[in-house]
Amino acid sequence: MADAPGPAAPGPATTAAGAVPGAGASMRLDRFLWHARMAKSRSAAQTLACTARMRIDGRTIDRPAAPVRIGNILTFAQHDRVRVIRIEALPTRRGPPAEARLCYQELTIENRSQEARDD
């Protein structure tokens, strides 16, 4: 008679934002954009990754399956502005907006003085 398998290993620990910690973990770019609520749908996230001239740590990305990791810097155009964000955590689900904002830090500095000038 074969030995019965032991209890299942517990799943990965999660942070308060429902994100999996760990420097070696990665996630598809399109999934991150969708989970972090930067795109309304997964297909919109794929389109953004393919056509928005997105950069990960300065490297141009043209495929939605590119892996992103904690600490990566994403640069991309969205809604007539350039967004620069740092990935702080990899989300495990598409949660509410407040939870999604905990997964990244916005590095873009709004420069209202240049927008207001009409030279």
C-alpha cells in the first residue's frame, strides 16, 4: 500500500495588498496592468503593452508576455501623458482601486507650470 501524501503545502504568503512578496517572482506585463487597474480589460492591457511603446527599466517592450518583477520601472504613454511607475508588489487578484494602488508607486511629477504657459 502506498503512503498517503502529506498535507498540502500552504500557499504563498501575501501582503496587505494581496500581493506575493519575493524578489524572484514575476508576472506577465498585461496581467500586471490589468490587476493594477491601469487597463479596463485584459485585452486592453495586451493592446497597451503591444502598441504603447512601453519600457521596462529603459528597454522597449513589444509583447504582453514580458515578465515584470518587483522594483521594475515602467514607462508608457496613457491619456496624453507619460506615466512612470515603480512596481512595489505583484498583485494576486484584481481588487479594488485602493488595493491596486498599493502595488505601484507613481514616479511621474506633474508639471503644471509648463501646461499652463501659452507662449
